[in-house]
Amino acid sequence: MIITGATGKIGAEVSRILDSENLTFTALSRRKEKLVALNLPHMKIIEGTMEDSNNWMEQLNNGAQELLFLVRVNDSLEILKSAKKHGINKIAFLSSASINHKNSSDSQNAIDHKIIEDKIKEMGFEYVFIRPEAFMGNAHYWSSLFKYSKNEIKWPELKAKYASVHERDVAEVIVKVLKSFSTFEGKILTLTGANVITQKYMLDEIIRQTASKLQLHEQSLAEFETYMSRYMDKKYILLREEDWQYSLNNKLELTDTISNILGREPLTYREWVAENLTIFEGVQ
């Protein structure tokens, strides 16, 4: 099997689990050094890009590989063309639960992932689509707020909600799919956490676990946009605001996919915070 995105949050965890189960696999990265640093003895490393996928696939034992774990990047369509040419016929694609949302036709994230899903079907691959809700690890973007705020933290739309999912749960489901592809072939697996939680709960949980004295206050969207414009393009700011508005106006559905596949409840946001406290160090 071939793992793309092996240095990303999900791909790296997938690689670690596969290695811990003594399963051999091939991992792709633009920079070989990042994969070497993972120190996984069952990993065969291919240095390359999506753009030159035709070249490095020729190195893979004349197409003996038949299963590809694919993450979406700008050149995902190129790797699909190469995969078809080199005899890979099974695709496990890390898609997005934004496709399930009522506003999917207006969501660029949903549109981008749906294009890949449709292309996989159109090209005749056997497939499994894994559609997680927002990753709990997205909370990393709050680290600077905790590190550099003195008395208070300000954030907008505290009532906005997420059905956030732990990255390790996503990775464990992917490994199950890769190991037993025929069991899941043709399925769409929507992954959510065990609960729908608000941004207020998420920030309060970090404050509680870090024993911080910071006070949490609601910020206006105008103030948020002014602040965030220093760090990101406006289109990405608006994407966040669209997600918040969607959650305020629509019910977020939970699934039992993780518990059915893994035989346990999904990991909680509280557990995620406990595992990642160091990124919020330096709080007052």
C-alpha cells in the first residue's frame, strides 16, 4: 500500500500505526528527511511529489502496489491518472464531512473534495471515502492566544459548534480500512466526535486544564477580522466565519461510525487537550 501525506497529522499517525502492527508500506514525501525522522522500520520511503507521480510509481515494483491512501492536494488528480496507469485499483480517500452539509454547494472545501470523489468514481477505482468532521487539532491555532494574552482571551462566536474528531480516531479507522479494504469498499464513512461542543467549551477546557487565570470574552467579528488579517488572507477568515454561521443555523449530526469500526467510543476533546497541553504553555 502507498501512503500519501505521510508527514501530515493524519498520514503520520497512519504510518505509525501500520508500523506498530509490523505491516510494510510505502510512504511518499517531498522531503525524505521528514519521513526518515519518523524512524519507522516497516516504511519504504519514496521521495517525490504528486506532479511527478508517474516517475516514482515506476519504481514501485512494476505496479505491484494496488492500494493507495490519498489525501487531497492541488495535484491529486495527477496521482489518480498515474495510479490508473500503473495498475493501482483501490483508493482510500481522506475526504471531508463538509460534503454532507446543507451548504456544500457553496463551500469551497466541500467542492474541492467532491471533485476528487467524483473523479475516483468516474475513473472506475474501487474506493472508500473517509469524511471526518473538523479535527480537534485545529485548536492549535489558539496556542498564540494563550501564550501571549495577559489577562483575557477574546474570540468571536463562542456559541458556534463543532462535532470535532480526534486525529487518532481518524487514523485508526483509516488503518482498519487499509487492512480490510473489501469490507468497506464502496462505503462513505463519516467520522464525528462523541459530542457536539461549542467554541466556548473548547476554550474553557484549555483554560481549566492549564489552570490559567485568563478570562474569556466574546469578540466582535469586525475586531476578529482586523486581527486575523495580519496572519491570513481574507478568504480563509471568511471560510471560518461561514463554518460558524452554519453551525449556529443548522443541527450538526453525530455518527456512530467510529464506535462501530473501532469497538469503543470516540476520543474526547478533553482527552485531546490533556495530550497537547504543552502547545498552550506560557499562559498567565
